[in-house]
Amino acid sequence: MSDVEDNKLPVESELPPYRQSDARTSKPLSDKPLSKFPLWLLPVLAIVLVIGVLVGKYWGNDEEASNESPVANNVQNDSANLKDASIEQAVLSVETVLPSQDNIGNTLSADGTINAKDVANVSAKVNGVAIERILVEEGQRVKAGQILAVFDTDAMEQQVLQAEADVAEAKATLANATADAARVLPLIDIDAISKQEADRYRTAKLQAQASLQASKARLSTQRLSVNNANVVAPVSGIISEKMAEVGMIAGGDPLFTIIKGGILEWRADIDPKLIGEVNVGTPVQVSLPGGDSVMGEVSRIAPTADNNRQITIYASLAANAKVRAGMYQTGEFLLGSSSAQTVPNSAIVSNDGYDYVMLVTNISTKDGKNGHNIGRIKQQRVTLGERFGDSIMLTEPLPAESRLVKQGGSFLNNGDLVRVVDGLSQTGKQATSTDTQARS
């Protein structure tokens, strides 16, 4: 026994180290005692195995179903999106307009005073006589020769009567002197009178003639004074100022001022650098209170600059009831016109400090031939110029066929679908012409 063990030990020692461990720990199956395994566990294991197979099959089906659900969901979502896209509704009904190509006037603005072009000062032709009546008022248009005021002529008429009596007396004196000279002077031929006495008769006759002439002159003067007691307009025009008052004693001061022809002119000062743009005949438009204006044209240009180194421009104005001398008004020199693109003010949308228009693009007809036009909104940034009433100029023009939302653009966003409710067709020239005529 010991020999056998001695013989086996060397064999075991010859095994490699990693095999020695396995040799010591492992035992042959034949060494396991089968008698100790309980036989009653076999049915239990079979039942557990069957249950495990069923449970595994159920879990496998559930996992497969869960793996297939994302695909089904994607299909359902795509179908829903397609359905939503096909039934997308317009967010707003809009009216569109086309940009307008208008002639924009080039102007030069200036401030100036409205004055009379020419005036006439009317004074009394008599002195020391009181004014009895005044027949006109300021702002009244008068004609040449029209009576403006009347003086008290009672005293002057008495002086006329006295002058007439003096003339009659002078005539009688002259007649006597003439008769005496005719009777006495022939006697000198027969030496019945001396030459000295003959000269005295001749002198008396000459004095009577001179006295008559003087009396007639005084009578003319008195009659002229009576005639001049009426203040008469020397020219036609408008009474711009009335200094006369009833009871005033006439002197050398003017009683009335008349604007000759009623012509007023606008006098404006401009920088000498701009004088080359203005010529005689250049039209002007001067603003008036209440939003009105009056037209005119440049009549003359001052040859020299004033104390402020400015050049004065004189422009005659057309007749207008609202124009008054002395008014200080702003005006414009109309220097010509140029073509520019304009759009309605209502089409401009301001946002974040910038200006936009809402273009309607991709216009098509929905629901067949008799359906309505729909389009897609495209927000377009624009640069604005001057305003002209209800329109505004675009410094960077849009394409002439652009369709703009006329109003309500602030309620729209880029990409919105809108319904077009005006009569413009997408490519119809006739509709374009109709819209242009409507806006004009």
C-alpha cells in the first residue's frame, strides 16, 4: 500500500503546477453518490421548466411588440402631419396692392414773408379841412378813380362863391376901363388930352384885365379845392392800410395804402450756394394756414446779398383770399420732378427699428377654378424716403409685380398663409391695370 503510494507520488509531482490544482480538487462523476439525489424533485423540475418556457414566450412577444411600436407611431405621426398640411387654414384675409411709379417733385424749402409787390400811398390834396366821410375799409378792392373819403366842403364852397363874385367885379372894372380908354384915347389925335392922361387910361385898362385874370385864377383854385375834397384812388388794387378817421384834419400824411393790382409776393432768403437752382419763372408753392397753399412763380432775384449774406428771391403769388401781407410762411421752389416708386403708408410695418412690407408670394387658387386665391407671406425689409400724403417713397424699389398687403401687415408673420380678397390675378395684366387706376 505504501509502495503504491510511493509510486504514485512522483507521477503527481511531475504534473504542471496548474494541473496539480485541478487534479486535487476535481473528482470523477462516478464518485458522486447518486443514491443521495431525491427522486421527487424530478416532477417539480419538469413543471418549473414548462412554466419557464411559457413565461419566456410571453416576454418575447411583449418585447417584439414594444420594438415594433415606434415605427407604428412614426407612421401615424406622418399621416397626421400630412393631414394637417392638407387642411392648413389662412390666418387672415388681406387686400393687396402693387407699388406705384410716380413723378416726385424736387423742391427747395425756404421761409419768407408775404408782402405787396407795389403799393400806392394816397394823401389828401387839401389842407386844413376835416374828413367828413370814409367810404372804404381795409381789404376792400377798389378801382382807379373811386372815391375813398370825402372832406367837409362847406367852407370851400363859400370861398368859391366869393371867388366868383371877385371875377364878376373884375369883369365890370375891366369893362369900364375899356370904355374910358376907347372914349378918351382918340382925343390925343386932336391934341385934346395930353399924352400923360392917355397913358393913365391905358394903364387902368391893363390893370382891370390883370385883376380879372387874378380873380379867375382864384376861382379855379377854389373850385379845384372843392373837387379835391374827395379822396380818389389813383390805381386799382386792394386797400391794405387805412389811416384816415372821420374828423381828422387833412395834412401831408398818407390816408390810405393801396396794393397795386392786389398782387402779393413771397420774399424768401436762400443760401448763395443754392442760387443756381432757382431762376426767374421757377414755380413756387407757399403754405397757408389751414393746410392750404398758393402757387406763384419767381419774378426777380436780388442782384446782391443782404447783411446776412443771403440772396432774396421775389415770387409773385396768385390771387387767394387767405393770403395777407405781412404773413411769414414756408414755401417750396419746385425744381422739377423725377420718377420714384411709392407704396401706401398703411402697407409699412415697423418693428425693432426697421421698416418692412409684407409680400404675398406663391399665389394660387384653392378649391378649383371658382375657389379663392391664397398666398404665403414673405416679410421684406425696405428703406423709406419722403412722404407724399398717403404714400411714401421707397429708396430701394421693389419689383413692379410685387403684391403687398395693403393694411393689417402687423398681424402677420413670415410664412403665414393668407387669403387674397382683391381682384388682382397672379399674372393678369388686366387686373394690374385696374388696380393701378383705382389707386390713381
